[in-house]
Amino acid sequence: MSSVAKHLNQTTKERVLKYLTIFPRARNSDRALIRLIWEEDCKDHMVWNVLDGLEDGRLTNPESIRRERQKLQREFPELEGTNDAERMADASKIKAYVR
């Protein structure tokens, strides 16, 4: 099976999981994750202009990528970004301050 055929058979969830596992920087940044997936999309679908590819649906929807990342990080805590613990601590401090 060619790499293009393999890619076409992968769901967005499978692709997001692959990149969260391989590239830890994608755990903290939706932009980095979207870039990685779109880079693969552009190669596989021969997208030369990113805006055209986004408009005509050849690029994976960025909102779908973000949602799948959130679901996977909820399901697999080991895939959470390194800043999550710090963010949670800061959120608790802010909540206490606001009350």
C-alpha cells in the first residue's frame, strides 16, 4: 500500500494521535499540530496553495484537529502538554483571587 493510500485510510484521530506521540511540541500548540498535519496533507493531495486547499477541503479542518487533540489528551493523560499542570495551578489561584 502506498503512503498516500495509507494516509487516506487514517482518520483524523489516528493522525493526531501519531503526531502527539512523535512530536511533544504538538502537545502544547494547536498551531504546531495543525502545521504537521497540513504539511502531510499538502504532500499527499498536491496542495500548492494552502488557502485554496483549506477552501476546497483538501486540508484537514483545523477545528477537527483541535477537538481530536482535546479528546485524546483527556483519554490519555500522558499526551498532555507540559504546561497543563502549570496552567491548572494558575487557574486555581485566579479562581481563588476572583472569589
